[in-house]
Amino acid sequence: MAQLPDQDLLASLVDTEFIYQNSPSGYLSILPDGTIIRLNHTLLNWLGYGEAEILYQKKFVDILSKGGGIHYEMFFRPMITVNGNIRELNYEILRKDHSSFPALISGQGIYDKSGKLQAVTLAITDITQRNLYEKELLKAKEQAKSEKERFENLAEMSPEMIWTINGEGQLTYYNQETVKYFRVSKKALSTHEIFSRIYPSDKIKLLRKWLVDDYVHAHFTIVLRILNTSLTYEWFKVNVIVPEKYTNDIKWFGTCSSINEHIKAMKRKDDFINMASHELKTPVTVLQSYLQLMQLYPVPDPVKEFLDKSLYTLKKFQFLISSLLNVTVINTGELTLNLSVFSLNNLLEFTIDQLRHTTSTHQLILTMEEKQILVKADMERISQVVTNIVGNAIKYSPAASSVEIKLNYNTATCRAHIQIIDFGVGIAPADINKIFERYYRAEVEKSKPGLGLGLYISQNILLQHASRLTVESEIGKGTTFSFSLPEYRQ
Ligand code: ADP
């Protein structure tokens, strides 16, 4: 068992006089009439008096502000007399130089055997710092409150749904527009309720985004469908960000903008284009057959030249129609692949050779690995991708004289890498993620012919091959498009 400490030893270790004099609190003893009879060094230092100037010379009220003095007479003294003590009263203490500081004062009466008050001992704590902190805290709270109000006022005026979610996944704020869409009372809306109204397959998309993009980039955007009160789904673009300094209340900050009309308009456009391109396809094919038939007959040279030109123009027209039809196929999820095993080297050589006939301005420089790389893919579709990208490389580099096409093999990943490099106008950073959207064309490039579909189709073809088209570009310097395919091994 541990031995009890030696009391004498302990007493010698604790110098009570030193502790009294140098305590972080001020100590003061006064007679019942308020005359100061003792005080410690700490308080003397605070007050700025010499000991002789204050002991038996000053009364307690002399070191209190005017209001404090009145309070002392009306409240402090009677309380000490009746209760024997007082706790943590707030007074302003006056220094010798007439400046003052805020203090908390506690007091204890000392009585003789007959119960008569002999003296009062006071402990004084300087709370200047604490007051400053409190003021700062109050200011910060008020600022946060007014910022919150400002944000909520703005949010209430917005035509978008705006909301905040805390770290536990609970909604901590949502604006009137959100209440209107979900038609629930202000209290009833929960993240669970919102989630239950999202279109089933979009839910999975959202969760994936939330888990991956939110974690990695602290923000994400997603397009999804939410059920309205008439039980139909409407399209929204949802933006979610994690503010740099998030609080208990706000971990995620989100907006939902309605894009229903835009999506409907896109659908109408797609439907029209689909119908028109189908209607055009048959007469163009018939026209082509007649022109090809006419080529079989002996005709004068100028007519032969006109026939060739007509067929060439018709081919371009057919390419446009097939691009439009491709979009329909992609949109309806009907893009199927016709897989076969072939040499990527041969396919590139053949495709680039064909493309060489279409340009007199650019040299197409093809460099390939010695090794024949076999892939299992849709040969025609891959050729279509290369044709699209090389076509763009030529179209968007009018001042350049060459386009480079490279085929490399990565032994670590066993993948074939294809790069198409041009030295043209480049793509602005603001456009780089949008160029794969259908019908998107960078503003600066609208003078060049095109439908804004080539990259959309190419990206979808590669996605179907579990690959992806990536792009690096510098304005005025040029652009490199790349994609890769796994080597086929038996
Ligand atoms: P289109 O060429 O018919 O407009 P695409 O889908 O092929 O459609 O390309 C979309 C947009 O991407 C183009 O309008 C152009 O702004 C930009 N773009 C594509 N390729 C290049 C390139 N090699 N250099 C510069 N801009 C490009």
C-alpha cells in the first residue's frame, strides 16, 4: 500500500506566502468599513500603487468606478453582512493612473467568536482578456448570423432549389423553391425523402459521384431526374460543393437547376434529326445508285468529271447523314459493336491512306511500333474514330502542314496507345470538357463546317469498347487526342 505523505515535508514544499503574493488573482482584505488592510503583489501591480499609498489609506470604494461604488454600498456590503459571502460580481477596478479594468470579485466575511464581522477577504480576477474573447466571439457570431441571413435571403429569391447538408447527411437548410417542388412542409423534408424521389438508375450514378468525385475534388455536377408531385420525372442539373471551411451545419452546399425544358428541346431536336436523316437516307442512296450506273456508260470527259464530283459530294452528304443516325443509335443505347480480331497497325495504315486522298494541305505522318498489335474491337468503328479525329486535326490546323499519328505499345499494361497530334488552333480550357457533348462546337470554331457530333460519337464508340478519348491542348500550339485499346491475346 502507498505510504501517506509526510505532512511536514509537504508543508515545507508549499510556500503559502509566495503563492498568496504571486497568485494570478489579486487578493485584498478590508475592514467592515471598507478600509484596505492587506493586498497581494499581483493586485498592487495591477493597481499601480505603492503599498504605503494604499494600506489604511484607501477604502475599497476608492478603487471602484463610480457605478461600482454605488453598487458596492447598495448590494455588496449588505450581502456580505447577511450572507457572509458573495460570488463573482462584475466590477470595473480603477488604477492609480485612472485607467480601469474589468474584474470578477468574490468575497468571504471573517467573523469573531460572537459572529461579528471582522473583515472581508476578496479575490479579484482580471477578465480583460476574457471580455475581449467574448466580444470577438460575439462579433464572429453576429457576422456568421448576418452572413447566414444574407445567404438565406439570396437563396429564397433564387429560382433554383438550394440546400445545405451537414456531416451526418441531414438537411440543415433548404429554400422555398425546394419546398415548392417537393410539396412538403418545411419540417418534413429530409435527404431520405429527396433521395427516394430520384430516378432509380440516376440514384446509383449520384452515389458513385458523391463517393468518388466529392471525395477527390470536393465538388461535382450531375444531371438527374427527380419525381415531381404530379408523379412525373423532371430533369435537373445538380451542383454540389464542399465549402473550404465547412461548419457543423454545412458540409455540402448544393443547387438543383431545372433543365427539363432544355432536355425536352434537345429531345425534340434529336427526334426531328432522326426523322429527317432517315427520310434523307433513301433518296440519297437511290441518287448514288443512279450516278454509279451512269458511270458505267461512255460519256464525254466533262460529264465524267461532273459525275465524279457529284459522287464525291454525295459521299460527304452520306457521311453527315450517318453521323446523325449514329447519334440516334447512341441516344437510344443501341450502339452495338461488331467485334473481330484484327491488326491495329493494318487498320491504321489503311485508314490513314484513305485520308491522305482527302487532303492536299496536310501531310499525315504515321509512326507505328514494329510489332503487330492485335486487338478485338469493331474495326469499322475504330476506323471511324480515327477518321473523325484526323479530320478534325486537319480542319482545325489551317496554318499547319502536318498531322502526326502515333501507335505505341505499353508493355506494362499490354495496351496499344494511339495519339493524333496536330499543330493547330488548340482548344480553350473552358471548352475542353464540353467538346465531347453532342452538338457542342467551340465558339471560335463555328466558322468551320461541322455538326459538333464527331467527338460525341467517337467518345461513345470508345466507351463502348471500355476505353476513353482524352485530350490535351494548348491554344495556338495544337491538340493531342489519345485513346488506348487492350492487346488481344489468345
Ligand atoms: P465538329 O468538328 O463537327 O464541330 P466535333 O464533335 O468533331 O464536331 O468537335 C467538337 C468541337 O471540338 C469542334 O467544334 C471544335 O471546336 C473542337 N475541336 C475538335 N477537334 C479539335 C482540334 N483538333 N483542334 C481544335 N479544336 C477541336
